[in-house]
Amino acid sequence: MEFKTGNGWRCCYDPETGLYTAEIGGGINHDLYEINKEIYDLVDAPDTEWPVGLIHRGGRHLYMTVNDRCGPPYTVILDTDYKKLCPWAKTVTTGEVWDEDMTDAAVEVFASEANNREQRRAKKAEREKKQ
């Protein structure tokens, strides 16, 4: 695996799978993303002012854990395959984990999670078939 690291972020390219992934933060405030080669190539370019914003805006959000003292800690698992996609990441689940229905609703409502809609809808259809 190949890594790029900066202040508050780390990106990974896995040549075996061809996947590009990233993390923002770490520990109890941590986000994981699937990114593309373009973002990976740009994060450490000299003219990139805010790599965290580039990852956040352009990546597909996979996992989020929040413990910011603005409320109780919580974790949102947007893609249940996040451990397969980011085996290198050291995640720490904090507080309650949102259930599938709440996560599905958040993905449908928040524009920032639009990249997850197709994946979440497919997983929801699979769950409903099994019932």
C-alpha cells in the first residue's frame, strides 16, 4: 500500500485492489472516504490549499465517528464494507452506532451524502429481500 499524509489527513492507494481511500482526523473524531486517483494525486500538490476539503467534497463517505462535546458521541457506518475498503485504518467506534434506517434517511436528506445514495439503496433492497 502507498500512503500520502498531511495535517489531519491520510490517503492510501492499494495496488492490489486499485482502490484509493482516505481518512480525515483520527481516534474519536474520524472519517473514512473512498476517493479517486485525481483526488489522490492532488492532495499533496503544492497548489492544493485545503486537502481535507478536497477529500470531503470529492470522496464517498464510508464511516464517521464523532465525539465533539456538542452532544453524545455517535458513529455512522455509511458503507458496511468500510473495513474491507480501508483495512489500514484504525477506527474507534464511539457512542451509539446509528441503525440502518436512520443512516438511510440521513443519506437521502443530506446533499453531502449524495455519493452514498446508490450504494445505500442497493443494500436496503438486499435487506428488504431477506425479510
